[in-house]
Amino acid sequence: MKKEQTMKYSSSSSASSSYYYYFFKERCLNKGRLPPFFMSFLLLTVIFILFILYSTTPLTPIPNQALSRNLRLPVIKPPPNLPRKGKPIIFHPPLQGYDDGISKCDLSKGHWIPDLHGSLYTNSSCTTIPDSKNCFHHGRSDRDFLNWRWKPDQCNLPRFDPKAFLDFVKGKTLGFVGDSVARNHMESLLCLLSKVETPEDEYKDSEDRKRIWYFPKHDFTLMILWSRYLVSAEERMVNGSGSGNFNLHLHKIDEWSKDLPLLDYVIISAAHWFFRPIFIHNSTGIVGCVYCNTPNVKDYGVGFTLKLAFRSALNHINNCKTCKVRVTLVRTFSPAHFEDGAWNTGGRCNRTSPLGESEINLGTTEWELRSMQMEEIEKANIKGAKVGRRFGALDITRAMLMRPDGHPNEFWGNKWMKGYNDCVHWCLPGPVDVWNDFMMAVLRREASFVS
């Protein structure tokens, strides 16, 4: 009876298969020794019988359409832009927490969602926060503006990982080029990286416009190269005093160009200084102006002048024969949020929470300037492809249009300009920290195209 029970598999077993199973079982039990090849044959046969017994319609033919639809072989592509034979292949290490979807995602379109994790640092833990951005130190009491995270519509944007970033830029030099808002971004990055390694304050010029920080454990150098307009400019003097009007030389690059050969990565930006009276020069002399109201001199407007300045700067990077820079990221226009007046007429920014997407206006000058910057990035990429350089966008304009709550407002220790509110720069910590989330994702994406 026991032998009969061991022969049974299930109600779906066929008689012939039971017979073969019983036959082989008896052979194994009754024979003292079996040749090794016979044991292998026995094992394969049992596996095949089990497959037949427990598979659903294993011998049903598969239609050709199903084969072509469901059984496609994966296409294995080589890494893009491999160097020519004989040159070493250098691959950037992956950044933790990133998936392939981030490379195809439009990071600029999204909304702010609550995030109770808050900032990765505080105004107490980061000792390099400048006094004018230390809003809590100067009396700001609300903290809800720290508890928001940018969520792109098409993907998830990982939070900045300082350890992964330092591993990625190990042995490299990254430079920020631009005005005080560019410095604001660099100061945010410095606070985040200081969570992993305390940097050495390596250099500061007499006007604190050029600053160099060094991270010895990662052999990483971080620089800020201050520039109002990216191209050469000087203030017009009247009776020995500054007039507030500037001469802008589109055919000459500003002082930052001297340090460009040292940089592996460049984060470049400019905008707010272009809203002042400007006289535009090329190699032949004055060719136009902005807000000049001068007879026989054409006013080209802020946007046109900004576009030409960026074109000159990005062309210089592409044409630099002694430069090793491979990736340049343009940070798009960072909007100001003055309400109830301008910066010099009592304007303020005292909101405490973000705006919704339906509350912002994409028909403003800020969005126009952002669009012009994006056009220049595309043009630079076409030229850069011929010399192995990449240009990308830190497209933060839409996200920051929704953050009128992130500025210092009155809490900036304004000892130089008493009574004026700062609705241009950003509190540290604050919404500006998300620029590094953007930077980490975009830098990784653009670096993957070059070696």
C-alpha cells in the first residue's frame, strides 16, 4: 500500500508518467550500484517528467506575434562618446539613490510638497553661513518654509547626498561664476558638504570676491569667482563718484576667465545687475544701451543684453584651448519677490509658505530671461559637441517663482542699507538648498556624455 501511495503525484498525473517514475524508483532501490552516467540520466529524466506534469499546456505552440511582442532581446548599447582607440576610458562613479528615470525627467516642472525632514544643516551646525543670509540669527521665527521639497511631475528628485557628491568630484575643481546670488548657491553647497568633511579656507582676495575652499580628504576644490555681468564691465564715474551706470564690453570676458583653465566643472549665472543703466560696447564702441535714455543710442532691453553676455561667456568656454572643463551648468534666473513696492520703495517679502503652481505667472520678465538662457545653452551644446564639452541647465526658475517665503526680507542684518528688505537672496538654510538637488542630478547626467 505504501508503494502505491508513493507512486501518486496528483489527479493530473498520467499513467505512463507514473509508470516511468515507478520504474526508475525501483531501479534505484533494488540496484546496489549504478554507473555515474546513469544517475545523471536518471536525474535529468525526473526533472523533465516533473516539468511535463506541472506545466500548464507546455507543448502548446506560441504564436509568432507573441514571440515578437514578448520575447524581444534587450539591445545592449555601448557607452556614448567613447574615446578613440588608445585613450583611457574614464567613467564617473554612480551617485547613490539615482535611477535611470532621472536622466529623462524634466526637473523644472513640478510642485512643492511637505517634507518634515527639513534641512540637512542648521544655522548653528554650519559655521560658514554669512551674516546676511543667517535669517534665524537676525530674528526670523517661522520655520515652516524649511519643510518643503521639490517634486518633479515625472520623477522623484533625490535629496542632495554630500558624501556621494564628494566621491563624484574627488580630485576635481568646481567653480561658481556669477554675482552674489551665485555666491548664495555656493554657500549653500558649502554647508551641505561640511556635514561630511570640514573644508579648509584656502584663499580670499582683498575684496572677498574670489574665495577658494579645499576638501583634503577628497582632494576637491570649490571656488567662487565673482562677476556682475560675466563679460568685462566698469562703473561710469561722475566727479570721482560712482554713477550707477555701467559700461559693458561684450567682446571681453571678465576676470574669472583667468581661472577657467583650473576648473573641471563650472556653474555659471548672472541676471540682477542687468536691470541697471548699461551702455553696451563691442570692439568698435557703443552699440546700444539698457535704461539709458540717451539720444541716438538704441535701448535693446535687459533680455537682449543678457543673452549676448551669456553667448560671449559660453563661447569663451568652448573656445578655450588651455581649459580642461568638460561640463558647464547654467543656473537659470533666480526671481526676486518684492511686494508692495520695489527694493528701494518699501518692497517686502514676508510670506511664510510656498505658492501653488496656479499662483505664478510665466509671462513675466523672469521667465523671458530664463527662456533666453535656455536658448544659449542649446547653441553652446552644438558647438561643444565638436570639442568634447557639455552644457546643461540648472532650470530652477519655475520652482523658485513659487518660493516668496525663502528670502531674508528684513532679517539680514542690513547695517549698510537700513530700512531696505532683501527679497533677492535666500536664507540659509532655505529653499536655495534645492538648487544642489538639481545640480547633483544634472551634473551626473551631463558628465555621463563626456569622459
